Amino acid sequence: MTNYCLYCDALLMHDMDWIKIIFPKKESPLCQECREKLEPINEELCIICSRPLKELDSKFVTQHTCLDCVRWEQDPRWKGTLDKNESIYVYNHFLKELIARFKFRGDYELAKIFSPEITAKLKSLEHDILVAIPLSNERLKERGFNQSEALARETGFVTWDILLRTHSEKQSKKSREERVSQQRIFQLKQPANMIQGKNILLIDDIYTTGSTLRQAAKILKQAGAIKVQSLTVARG
């Protein structure tokens, strides 16, 4: 079987044998060199946001929680809105370029790269409803697809369309203070009784400050969700 790396176009050669024919396994769409540039998060983490703690000075960590999350939890407007985020990879230079190509340059096929890891996480995280963080209509027209939906769709899991996003300046252009202080950016599209008592899992590409995920989680908690977690490809 012959294929090409989705990132660098290097030729991929996958050997076939009877075991693979009888028990087919999805091969990585990346070459080995590109795969090795992805850094899985597998060390001591912040218990809320999955930030690797070894990169932080001990004065920025309190009871296995990074200072950012401590600040979120000390703010009565945001305390308890997002129960936990799980991220798969460190947001290093390679992943930043890969996600930029996927997200901003419309290379939808790159969603396949993350499918095995996301599938495994979705199976391990208990949830009643999976919700992809939506784009505004304007941003959706600009990009052509919602990257969060694409990540979920490649796993075969079904997402619920229950949030509407208002248009605003790109999150990447805002400072942390601007993201934290921005007004409500999500609204419910479905009746609150669909959400009441549910355990909801949000899916998105990157956790940076956590503002977008907490904005969504807050709306869902106000509508009666009992638990809101998130899954992201990268922890920025």
C-alpha cells in the first residue's frame, strides 16, 4: 500500500501481511519524521487545564494547579464553569504550523492526523453530549469549515449543534485580558431542557487561555448541565 505524508508529502510505504489484512489497523497519515515532531502530553499536568507543570516555576503552581487556573477559579464569574480540559499534544512549533495549515489555509484532510488519539480520548471521557465549539457564520464562510467539527467528524462521533457564536475579532489577535473580559460570545440554539442534567464534552483545536471554552461552559452550566469538560488537540 502506497500513500503520502499529509504534511510533507514524503512517500509512505506500509507493509502488508496476513495479520493486517485480517485485522486492519488505521495507519498514520504522517511519515515517521513528522510523527516524531508531535509531543504527546504525558507528564505531571495541571489538574484543570492539562498544562505540563514541569515548564513552570514552582511559585506558579498551587496544589497541582497552574496559576492561570487558580486565577480563573478565584474569579466568582468563572469559578467551576469548566470542570476539566484534556489536551493531547504540546503546542510546539511543528504543531502550530500544522494547525495553521489545517485551520486557516483550509487543508481539511489534516484532521485525519489526530483521529486515532481523539477517538481514544472520546472513548475514555464519560459524556452524554459532544459539542464542537462553533464558529460565527462570518468566520465559517471565511474558512469553509469548522475545524472543531472536522476533528470530531473524522472519529465518527456525532456532535450536537446546540451553541451559536456571535462574530468578533479573531481570538488569536486578542490579549489574555481582552479574551477574559469579552462579553458573552455564545447563545443556546436548543431548548435548555435538552441540556439539563447532562454531562457535556466540548471539543476544540487549542486551549490557550481557556476563555472560549469557559464562555461555552458557562452558558451550558447556566442551562442546567451538571458537568462540562473539554478536549483539545493542543495545550498552548
